[in-house]
Amino acid sequence: MVFKFLTVSEDPDNPLLGTIISLLRCGGLWEKDRLKNFLHNLVHFVAFIFVLSQYVELWVIRNDLEMAMRNLSLTMLSTVCVFKACNLVFWQNTWKELFDYVSELERSQLAKKDDTINKIIFQYVKYARRVTYLYWSLVTATVLIVSLAPLLIYWSSPTYRHNIRNGTLPYPEIMSSWTPFDRTRGIGFCVATVYQMSACVYGGIVVANFDSTAVVIMTFFAGQLKVLSANCSRLFGDGNELINYDETVKRIRECHLHHLYLVKFSAVLNSLLSPVMFLYVIICSLMICASAAQLTTEGTTTVHQIFFFLYLMALIAQLFLYCWHSNDVFFLSNQVDDGVYSSAWWSQNVRTRRSLLLLGGQLRKPIVFTAGPFTKLNMATFVTILKGSYSYYTLVAKKED
């Protein structure tokens, strides 16, 4: 069934984004039908209410520091999930404009049947597919672990099971959220469990869709910068090709417009991602520290330690994915002008060389993705966040000692 979906999701009109669009539609985040769109928006609203109930519960249990910290970890993650869903739903027209640009450019390039360009496109499409499937597998595994964690906790200790049965302790929950009824026993517990499990699956679908979409489009920009560099290096063939001035200007103009639109639409993507990543970087910095603290807290059960370790790895992997691909785009954008100087520029007259020099200056403009107005998304930021989280963790650990 999975392989059938992967085959059907391939779309010749969307060489790179076919699978992404199919996954967005399956997740209720890319719907054209009004009725279905209304129903999916209703689901998003219910998810928003669930996050509010988590904050209410956080206020109720504020005096129990250990429980509050556990609740905070998932509450912050739920907040990011809802924020990402709102971004995809409310700014869907902007996302569609970006998708249309990606697909139209790839179709026009593939139609020329240039072996060099086609090879680059097929390489980054193949890479994007691998990243998408691996990331969806990671998110699926995380959702399963979070959903099954209460069951594992229940079966991990005979004493714990005995205390639950005699009413000393409540049944373990997937996520702690406030409800207007008793959710510790009977029907109330069953209803709350179904609600929490549904919220967990919803969050996984939203996170996997948003992150894979963002990373795949970053991969597109990295691949297109390679295409642009290849086109620049072949502007004048091997130097022996006879090219008139009008044809030369046409080729230079095409490279200029290619880069101009890459910069324009990378700014569009950044405007969509930057607010979300700003929130995520702040939350991730806090949650990495909080999860590490809970992981090493005395009295934490083995099952809880495994849960917090996997949760910590998922946070770090998600942040790494953004920083790595954003850093790749930035690195390639600084190298794209090398294609101009590796071309047979020496075979051209002074007038053409001047135009080529202007093109080289244009291509030096870097493409940078940011997390809010203060932080660039790159590997340096990733390392800084890890260092900052570790420093704060050691400070908290010393205070506890």
C-alpha cells in the first residue's frame, strides 16, 4: 500500500513537489474542495483548543515541578505544530505561488533535454525523495513512541500497576491536558486517551508535512544554484564556438533572470519560514535543556529516560535538518559566480566581458534563511544552540546539587 502511494504520488507536472503535494492533501493541508476544506479547518480548530487545554493543565499543575516539566515539553511541541498548521492554511496562496514557480521552472528546464541540467535535477529530486521518506519514518516512529509510552510505563513496573489498580495513582496519559470531566478513570480516561492520541497523530502529520515541504524546497534552491553555475560555465562553449553578440546577451540575460527569480522566491520562502523557525529555535533551546535535565534527574524510570532520550533526539534532528539544508543553500549561493569565471570569457570581446562582469557581481548576492530578525539558519547557529542548551543544563544541574 505504501509503495503504491509512492508511485501514484509521482506527478510529471510537479517533478520535485508531486509527492509533497500528495502528502499535504492527505494531511488536510492542501485542499481545494470547500466542504473538505471546512472540515479540515475544523480539525485544525479542535487542535488549537487542545493546545489551549494543555496550557490550562500546565497552570493547574504548576506546583508539581516534575509533572509541569513533562507537560511543558509536549505543550511547547504542540504549540509549534499548531503554528505550522496555521502557516500552511492561512498563507496557502503564497505557498501555491512558490510551488508554481518551482514546478514551472523544472518543467521548462527538462523540456530542453539538456543532459547536464537533467542530471542535476534528477539528482536533487532523488535526494529530496530520500529525505522526505526518512523524515516521515522518523516522525512516524516518534508518534508511535509517544502514543505507546503510557502502555510501556504501565507494564514496566508491577508496583506501579498495583498502585493504579488500588486507586493510589492515576492511569498514565499520552499528553497532559485539562478536561471538564474526570479523565483518570473509566469512560473519561478512554475519551481523553482517544482525544490525546488523535492530537498526537495530527501533530505528527503537520510536522512531517511542514518540515519535509520546507526542506525539499531548500533542496530545490540548492539544486538550481548548481544548474545556474553549470549554465554560466557554458555561456561561450569551449571558446571555439562562434556566437554573435545578440546570442551572448540572451544567454547572459537568462542567467541573470534565473538568479533574480531564485533570490526573489527564496525571500518568499524565508518570509514563510522565518516566524515559525524563530519560535521553534527559542522553544528548541529550552526543550533540549529541559529534556536533558529530566533525562538525568534522579528517580526517573528507565522507560521515562528512553522516552526523553528519543524526544531529545527528535528535537535535535529536526533542528539539524533545517540548519544543514539552509547552510547548503548559503554555501552554494556564495560559489555560484565561480561558473562565470570558469567559462570561456577570454574568447569574448571587451563589450561582452563588461556584461559578464556585471553578471558576476549580481551572482555574488547570497541567499540566507533566517529564524526571525536575529538568527541565521546555518550550522553555526545549530552548534550555538546546542552549546547554549548544554550550558544552561549544567547551571540547572549545579543548582539542584
